[in-house]
Amino acid sequence: MANIKSQELTYSANGVEMKGYLAWDGEVDEQRPGVLVVHEWWGNNEYAHRRADMLAELGYTGMALDLYGGGQLAQNPDEAGELMNALLADMPTVRHRFDAALEQIRAHPSTDASRTAAIGYCMGGGIVLHMARYGADLNAVASFHGALPLAIAPEGEGGEVSARIAVYHGEDDVFFSAEEIEAFKAEMRKTNADCLFVALPGALHGFSNPQASVNGEKYGIPLRYNDLADRSSWDHMQLVLKSAFGAK
């Protein structure tokens, strides 16, 4: 029977204090793969923590990282937009903060540092795609309703894509145009990426977050939770991770 342990983790990225959350199964003695969780524009909140717990329940070490610094959380879309836009205006800092979290999960005693992956949601989904495009040393990344344009590297930038990539995208997500979706797919073809793009019929942006419907109605944003899309994408992600990590 699983014995999920968790801890708040304070670490540093270029002198900025970051507040992460780690979860693992204390009943498992051997080291296991580590999987980072990259948060939505709201920040490293309880939803991101829950995903780390769910990864621990699957037998991984899960870590919900902090990209904003200080554990900042947005209380409404205006605050979320300000935090997100400030962050995405400096992608080298994004990459450094991601790498700092990757160092932390690799250093945890429960983690097999040679086997790591990252999953992300909305903004975080785009960031895991971005990291894969810039050659991050990961076995796999999975993006759920992610910001696809973040995966496109300007001419002369980026790196060799070695991570297996899975993208779970709602067909009714109005935040990204057909042209942006095709540009993402073209980028994956150009880099010979091992990328699987899964379109989920009837799913809107935010389909994996049970709070999406409430937030969508409250703020007048086209967000909606979709239980089937959530569960089926999570189940498929497990197949991707198992395949990418392999037996050891």
C-alpha cells in the first residue's frame, strides 16, 4: 500500500527563492524516475501539488516547481496575466528556473537521476515543450492544453530534441489558432522530434483542471473541465512515461 510523503521545498535560482513541492511513495525503497510538474498561469498552487501527489501514487517522484519565485499565486486573471507576461518576456530566466528545479528533483534520495520527465498545464504545458525544443535532458515531456507557440524556436536557437513528446490539446480550445497548431507540428517535423499530438474532441482550454469551469464562468473565459478528456489524457501519459523510461 502506498505511503505518500510530501514536503515543501525551498531552493534558489539565480538568487531568487523558489518554493516547490515534492511527493514520493515512502514504501518504495529503490530509486524511481522523477517527474516535474509545471504550473498554469495561476502559479504553483494546490492543483499543481495534487498532480505531484498523483505522480507519486504512480510510483514516481513528483515535484511541482515554482516559476514565479517566492511561491507567488495569482488571485484573478489580471494578476495571472501580469505574472505570466513578465515571466515569458525573459525566456532565458524561464529555462534557468526550470533547470534549477530539475537539479532539485534529481538530487532527492528517492529519484533515479538518470530518468526524468516533465509535464505541464496551460502556460506550463508550453514551457515543457519549450524545454524539449531547447534540448533539455529529459526522457519525456507531456503538455496538457499547453501554449504551443512556446515550442517554436527562433532561427538559430533551440537544441537537439531528445525527449519523447506528448501533446494533449482540446479540439475546441479557442486560445490557439489552426495556424498556430500547424506551425507547432511543422516545428516538430523540422526537428525530427518524437512527438505525438492528441486532439481531444469537445475539450476546451483547461480541460484537465476541475476548477476550470468555475473560473470560466466567474471570469467570462472559455475554460471548461472535461472529465473524460482529463482521465483519458492522464492514462495515455502513463503509457508515454513507461515507454520513455523503459525497464531498469
